Amino acid sequence: MTELILETFRLNGRLLAAGDRLVKPLGLSSARWQVLGAIHFSETPETVAGLARSMGLTRQGVQRIANELEKDGLVAFQPNPRHRRAKLVVFTDKGKKAYLAADREQIDWINALSRDTSEHDIKCALKVLEDLRSKLETE
């Protein structure tokens, strides 16, 4: 298990670097793309804290990125009817277009990356990682 976790750390670094290269032409970084993805996959508008929880990151880190995204016109902060100070983070049209462009870019990349890996192996790896995350979330 230690070897798996160490390999996951190494993989994370490589994925971030590859993601940076992939979305750089779109004016994004892996971190920005990740926050935009969390907004995209949220069923309802979320606060920065909610996005951070869904991503397994700190609120402060996601807040910094959300502020940059707002400055660049990719997201907007809207009033939250459930909390006076915790604004909701939503796409602007420009942000939605940027996210969808990044998503299109990653299709060929992910298909090439997974070409020699069976669906069974992918599902097994996913199950192990989900189980580990779940255990860590309940600690």
C-alpha cells in the first residue's frame, strides 16, 4: 500500500505537469482547470468551501484560484441565499467556453494515455483509489 501511495504522489505531479501543457494554449493551468471542472460537475452552484471539499483541497487554495478566475472573467461570485458572506461561484460565458475547450483538448490525450490499459484494470484501480479516499475522509 505504501508503494501505491508513493506512486500516486509521483503520478499526481506528472498529471499536473501534463495538464498544464495541455491547457496552457487556452490560458489555463491545471489548478484553474480543476476548479472549473468542480464548478462544471456541481449539481448546484457551490461556495468556495464546497468546491474545496469536493476537490479534497483547502478553502484558501481554492479561494485564491477562484479570485484569479474572477479577475480573468471566467467565473463570477453571486449572492448565496443560505449564507450572507459565502458567495456562490458560477461560470461566466467565457468560463464555460474555456472549460469546454479544455474538455475537448483532453479527449485525444486521455484516449492515447489509456490505449493499452484494459477497462477491467481501470475499474480495479478506480475502486482502490475510491476506497482509500473514502477511508481518509472518515478519519
